[in-house]
Amino acid sequence: DIQMTQSPSSVSASVGDRVTITCRASQGISSWLAWYQQKPGKAPKLLIYAASSLQSGVPSRFSGSGSGTDFTLTISSLQPEDFATYYCQQANSFPRITFGQGTRLEIK
Amino acid sequence: EVQLVESGGGLVQPGGSLRLSCAASGFTVSSNYMSWVRQAPGKGLEWVSVIYSGGSTYYADSVKGRFTISRDNSKNTLYLQMNSLRAEDTAVYYCARERTMTEFDYWGQGTLVTVSS
């Protein structure tokens, strides 16, 4: 299976900050990468698909980039509602989809 | 409006069985790829199983031979039959719609399965 490694595991930031989360695949996955946001007690929410495409309804402060093995999720200006856990997910080895271990974004 | 509603979770003893249901509305289950994804308490997300629109099914190695995914087209409902349950199967189970072998665009609210004596 393709392993997905996110860094950092947790990050503290303030409202208005720019935050970047990294996801690395154990082998090349082209652009078959998605990002999700999950708040406590809630289901994950799709933010980005195909590495850099913004899901409908998601604010434009979220952006994704990368291809091959290295990917990033950037939040340009943190809002209070953005504090959550973020997961990357690869679909290159469909149906054996795998997720990163998650990055917890906390308020500083 | 697309909606997925899971049910059937609960407390079960090791070695026991449980069937989860996921009732869909706003789209047709049989025309989509549908998956189950689980999340152990305080842990990350783990893909469990998928059923293709054509009916093919696939499973994670951790549940192969114990879990069975199926659907009832007349009820527009997805199922997960879980047998020989183990403590490590304890998790919130989500059903999710896959956007054609790529990402999950809709998720249910989840149902908690606890395997304990």
C-alpha cells in the first residue's frame, strides 16, 4: 500500500496567519490527492481534489499544490472556523485508498 | 440534496456480528462507487471497503473475509455486514460516496461500533 505522511502532526497558529501542511507519498501518485477538514464529532469535509482543485463551496483561502510525491495544503489567512484536523488522501492505488495520519491545527 | 444516514452501530462482544446501514437520498447508490471508512477513537481515517457501480467489491486486508459490503437498490441503501468482530474494529464507521475512483465528496454522520466484553 502507498503510505501517506503528513507534517507537521500538529501546528499552532493565530487568526490571520498563513499555514502550510505537507503530505508526502511513499511513491508517485501523479495528482491523485485530496484534502479533507474534520472537526470534532463531525464527518470529514472535502476541501481539495486532484491536488489543486477547490471543491465547490470551499472558501478560496484554501489552496493545494504538488504532484508526484510531495503536496501542500495552504490556508492563506486563518479564520476561527479553520481550527480542525486536516487529512490528505491518495487515490492512485484505487481501490486501496489511504489517508495521511492527520495534522491538528490549533489556536495559538 | 445529497444525504447519507448511517445506522446499526452499538456495543457487541468480541466474535459477534453487526450490520451497518447507510440510507442515501438525493442520488442513486447503485450508480455510484460507495465506500465505508472508519475512524478508531482518537485516530485517523482508514478505508474499509468499496462497492463499484458494476457490483465489484474490495476490502482492506484488515477486514477481508470478515466484512461484506452490499447494497439494496430498491431501498437505495448501502450495508456493511461485520462478522467475527475484534476489539480493534472499534471505531466510528462512515459511509461515503466516491467521485469515480478519486475522492469522497459526501459523507454520512457516522455510527459508532464498540467491540468489548
